[in-house]
Amino acid sequence: MPLLLEGTRFLVDQLAARINEVVFGFDGSLATQDDGGAGQPGIVVTPTVRVIDDTSIFVEASVPITEVFTRPFREVVLQYRNPSDDTDTTAIFRYAYNGINKDSDTEIRFSAIIEVSE
């Protein structure tokens, strides 16, 4: 049975409302569907989340230039953290990549378009 367009838009709105943290981390292990989220968190930032259309969400987050780390970032995780219960966290998306060094001369910016489809 196909998902109705109204149902897809409902899911897009719900997902957009739930992505309220982006974690940049140091674990570069392979990202899978069974992932538990950030393996070695480095910094948590608040993203900009915008609904593009009935099937797409835009998410952007950055690590400010003022932040300095001695280890390279190797993963990014989009997640929901319940504002009234810090133990209630749901990892939604994880991406692992080759290491990126973050010093006082660089800003790291992550952007993604998430498509919800049937």
C-alpha cells in the first residue's frame, strides 16, 4: 500500500521538528543502520532545520572557528534530544568520513538534504 502524499508531508514535518542536535565526533567506524549514534562525541551543536518541500528537509550545522580540537572529526550524527529528559535521545542519521582537523583557522560546516519517500 503506498504512503499518501499527506502522510509523507506529516513524516517530513515530524522529522524536521525532532532534529535538534548535531554531534561531531571522532569515531570513524563504518556507519550502518544498526548504529547506536555518536561513538566518540566531540561537540554538540544546534542545527538549522528547514522543510524544503513535501518530501525534503535541509539540515545545516557548524563547529565555530573558536573551537579547537587535537583529534580529527570523523563522524556526524543528527539526533533528537528530549528537552525535558536528557536521557531520552534518538540518533536519526550517522555519517562517517575521512578525518577533518579542526583548528583555530577553520570552521567545519555540515549540510544535508534528507528525502522522505515511500
